[in-house]
Amino acid sequence: MTNTESFIQHINQGYTLKGDSILLGAALLNGEPIGETQIKIPLKTLNRHGLIAGATGTGKTKTIQVLSEQLSSFGIPVLMMDIKGDFSGIAKEGVEKTFITERHSKINIPYSTAAFPVELMTLSTQDGVRLRATISEFGPVLFSRILDLNDTQSGVVSVIFKYCDDKKMPLLDLKDIKKVLNYITEEGKDEISSAYGKISTATTGTILRKIIELEQQGGDFFFGEKSFEIDDLMRIDENGKGYVNIIRLTDIQDKPKLFSTFMLSLLAEIYQQMPEKGDVEQPELVLFIDEAHLIFNEASKVLLEQIETIIKLIRSKGVGVYFVTQNPMDIPKGVLAQLGLKIQHALRAFTANDRQAIKQTADNYPTSDYYKTDEVLTSLGIGEAFVTALNEKGIPTPLAATMLRAPMSRMDVLIDSEIAEINAKSKLVRKYSEEIERESAYEILNKKIENAIQQAEEQDVSPKKSNEPSTAEVIGKSVTKVVTSATFIRGVFGVLMKMFKK
């Protein structure tokens, strides 16, 4: 048996599957595609998460496009975090070109074009389906972790949530929780102290500064109503294709706090809302998180632990999470260990650090008699990648350098008129475009302060006693009244000024 025949047998044994699968391409040997091999990923293990990595320009986005197209074709919805804005072309049919036809001839896979159902979503002012969540939905623990608070500060946040629950005051947006923070250190200080214990103004000041930092990164736009419902990610179109939900994030690359806040809240909400599925024949939903380092670079140790825990648990809900980044070293080891599918595009060795990173990356992959992994990593072409996955029994498949198939949809972005057309037809855009301003903590506390002012004013103008006071008493009371009124008025104006500044 020749080396090529041995290689074909080795690959086909590892990638022969019984159930439905995604076809990625054909294996490479000595840089040449072997059409008799097919690299397939079973749908059954796609909820075991994955990594798509590689240097800029090596084809990561097109790989995600190929995966998303086939997932959609099997009726599996996709959620894609599009940081660079170059994924939207999946909504339109591709064009068959000579280089695509030649590629598919080499890997022995027929080529056809197709478009896929798309929803365009946004966390900011861009056009699309507005994604929001309320402070209450986060809860005190998750909200504290997002703000990177210590135990003492987290305890105060828990008191705030408990107080608002007890007083039936919804915490919907950032102005609500900022108002409560101001109230418990000023007008409501005695009330809070008697019922929940004393709270340091230094602590509330630190929490307020953290909230303002989040607000400056767009948190004031994200927090509020109408809250996005997870069920709206699970839609199937009239042709049985799963919707590809694209969150357009081109304008928040410099706002990692907002990005990580949204991602963690989304994962937590999916985990809480979706029922247990156990082992399923195909996933219920697949998430692709582009530029994943934006989550991890700004995350505290506690937040990283939270992400790792959710990644471990969420697969039992039938949800697969795929991290997309330039270098696998961008992903924390605890998370990396949870990833069953790895698609590694080329890495470039320009420095000694680059070469060291390549060696470390090669160590994360199964050994192979057919590749010197660290050497091949630097020689892979555009649209080529190392692939290893989990087979239907959960066993890692052989390492295969792969020439990947081309996307069936457009390999370019949508133009403005096409984006407008998709949004105009979207039921979700209409559903979530409405901003709801119902009574919440901000309005309730303002009313409470106004009532206190009114009661104080009524006491000031109450009738005098029938007994005629002495001249000394009149003078004394007048002085007291003036001083008290002046002090009170300054306090009232202080509260109003703070409200106007907000």
C-alpha cells in the first residue's frame, strides 16, 4: 500500500459517519487535495463547541459562512457576532466563478449557489433588530461580575436589588440603578440603614463610577425594554431553513465592556430559558463569536470563571458555541479544553514570539504520521485549514489539513439598499423597535421625593396655636423656620440639579 493509499484509508476511517453531517472539504497530502477523502463534521457533536482560528486574511469568515449555510440547510438557526461587518453576504446568492469551479473539481464536491434567511441585529444605533435587556434580568450576581466589583460592593448591589424587590420598583435601565444608589446615600439613608444596615458612601461611589464606565461604552442604549426574547433566535423560514441571525458589531470594537456584557448575558439567558436536551441528533442553536479575544481581554478572573461554567453547562441545552480569533492562545485554557471542533487556518511566523506560539498551537492538536503540524501551519493557503473534530462516539477524528469548499452565498457584504430591504421585511425589527418607558425605580423614587417635599411644605404653612406666643418665642421660631427652610430648599435644589444633570 502506497503512502497516499494509506492516507486515504486513515482519513476515511476517521471521518465515515452514520448520521447527518456538515461537509467541509477534502484532505490535503503534501499540499495537494485528495478528492477521494471527505472531511465531515457530525451534527450530533456540534453542541460540543469549537474554535476557528488563523491569521488575518486566511479565510476564517468564509469558513464560518460555509458552516452557517449548512447548519441553516438542516433547519438549525445560527447566531453570528459580526465584528468586521463582512458576513452579511450570506443573505444573497453567490456567483459561480472559474476559481470556485476549479477548487470544487479538485475536492470532488459539486458547487451550487444559494441564499439563506437572515435577520440583522444591533446593540447600538445601527438599523436592525434592537437587542436589549433589563438590569433586573441580569440579577445582582451577574451584574456585579460585569462591573468587576469586590465582595463588599457586590453585597451593596444585592441590597439594592432586594430593596427594589421589596418596594416593587423595577430596575430596567442604568438610570434606575443610578437613582437608587443616590437615594440610599442621601434621602433614603435612614430608611436603608434601619432595614438593611449601614452602607458606605465610598462603596456606593465606586459602584456608581463603574456604572458610568459601562454607560459610556453604550450600556445606556443596551439596558432597557423591550427585552429580547430568546425564542426569536430559533426561527425557521417557510422553506425549512434556519435563520442566520447576524449581530452587526462594527461600531463597538472599542467598547469591549459592552460586548462582554452582552455576550455573558446572552449565554446566561439561553442557559436559563432553554430546556435540557441531553444528547441530541443535532443542535438547537449554534453561536459564532467573532474576535473572541474582545471578551476575554477585558474580563476579570471571576467573569472568566462564569463564562467557563456556562460553556460547560450550555451544551446540555443543545447549544454549540464557536470562538473565532486569530490565535488559539487568545482563548483561556479552561475554555479551550471544552472545545471539541478545531479549525485552524494558517499562522504567520514573523517573530520569535510568533514561532513559539505556533509550537504551542501545534501541541493542541492530535499527532499525525502525515504532517509536521508546526511546519504545515505556516504553509497553509487561503481557504485551507487543519481540522479535527469529535466523531459520533465523542472520539477525536484524525488531524486533516483540508482544502475547504467555497460558500454558496455571496462572498461580500450587503449594500445599504439590500440591508434596508431585509429590515423592511423583518417582523422582529417592528417588534423590537418600540421603546417602552413604564414606571420603574427612577420614576417611583422621584415621586417619593416629591411627596416628601410636599408634606414638608404643608407642615411649614400649618395653622398657629390659639395661645399667643411671647415676642421672644416669635423671634426664636422665625429664626428656626428661616434656617430650616433654607437648609431644606438647598437640599431640594441639590436633588433637582442631579436629576437635570442626568
